[in-house]
Amino acid sequence: MLWLKARDRWPYGLQFNFSGAFSPIGDVTATMLWLANKFTVQTVVTQAFLPSLTVFLVSTLLIGKSITADTKDKIEKAVNLGKTEWLIISLCLLSFLLPLFMTVIHLPPYIGLLFGLGVIWLVVDLVKQRRPHNSRLSMSIERFFQKTDIASLYFFIGILMAIAALRHIGVLDEISHKVFTQTPSEARIITGNIAIGGLSAIFDNIPLTAAAMDIVKTTDASLWALLALTVGVGGSLLLIGSAPGIVAMAIIRDLSFTAYLRIATIPALVAYCLGILVWFLQYNFR
């Protein structure tokens, strides 16, 4: 088993939003911007793929240096998957493409996920009826719903409602006017997106993205792709800056704020700066 040097604090590895920033369904913040029609699928993939790949490789390289193998890996018995298991796995993977397909036929993306879940649920129940003694399909989907972290959902819903209230009373428009001016320059928007990404490490990237959609005044899809990159990666500078970090902290008992700060913050910051540099070079030579 691979353990970090601080294995007494966090022996389970690190989680970031890095690779999800180049896909409209790979990260919550990117999905929010995509649903708000700030960029198309083609734009976010072409503009954010190389920066996201840079961030992923750099962070993996830097964090990998702190990993030591102090015990031998336990070799588990190989599991042979049958045709039924491969069918269910394939359906699960294909269901993640359904939100993109739903936008093509002008339906809300969430319908695609719900439809995929329904198909998988139906297939699993049919297989369980025909093969009731198959232990690999013993877990019920209903149990997964019962284990849903409702408290975390309330937390994010409350934050988004607060942002909506600020939008309604005009606070976000006032901030936009003071920070970006009435006709913001390209350089000011780029600087603002980078700053919002940094702040997302403290204030969580989801509410900042919701606020940025009203504060940042631009129709350039490439600049919105930059925001998806900065808030996605910037939220991982600290453990409390992203939904995966908050969920991981609740699940993993040994994961603490200080352990994350010591192990992951510097690699994340270096990767964040290099990712922005790659985006900037790509933006200027497009």
C-alpha cells in the first residue's frame, strides 16, 4: 500500500478538481458555466484541455515525490467480470454522455442523468430477478439514495440562495461596476478571473462561480473557459475550497486541514500558476 509521509494524517491520497475543468460535465463549476451558456462544449475542451492537463501532470509529479512505499502491496485475488457486469459498467459510462446528447435535442442536461440512472436501475433489478444468487449485484440502488449526504446538499443550496439574494438586491452589479468598470478591458477580466480562482480556495468555488456569472461582464467564451479553469483548480488550493474536498473531509477521518495544507497546497499553487500560463500562451496564439 502507498502511504504519504504524513500517513498518520492522511493515508488515502489527494483529490483535486484538476482534470474536470476542461469538460462541461467534469466539474460542478464548469457545468454551471456551461448551463448558463457562457461557453460551448467545443470551446471549453479546446481552450482548457492543455491547461488542465498541465495542472494535472505538474501536481501529480510534485505530490508523487512525497509518496513512499513502506509496506508491500497486498495482491488480491483477480475478479473475473461476466457479460452482465460489463454491460452494467458500459451503461454507467454511457450515461455520463447523455447530458451532452440532451442539449443537442434541446432538453435540460439533468434529464440525461436521470434517464441513465433509470435505465441502469431497471437493468440491475432485471438481472437480480434472473440471477438472485449473484453476490456482485447484492447492493440495492435504494440504499445508495438513503446514504445521500443531505446536509451537504443543504449547504450548497443555502449558498446559492444567498448569491441569488445578492443578485436580486443589486449587490453583484455594484461589485461588478467597481471591480471591472462599466466596459472592462480584456486584461482586467483575465486578472479578475485569476483572483476569483484564488479566492475560491477560501470561499468555495461554487458560490464564487455563481456570483462571477453576474460580476464578470464579457461575451468572450475563452475568458469564461479561463474562469472554469481558475475556480476548478483554485478551489483545490485549500481543503475547504471545493465540494470534493468537503466531502472527502467528511468521509476520511484522518484527513485534516493542516495535513492537506502541508502536502497539497504548494503543488496545487505551482500547478495553478503553470496552468494559467499555458492558457495565456494558447489564448495569445489562437
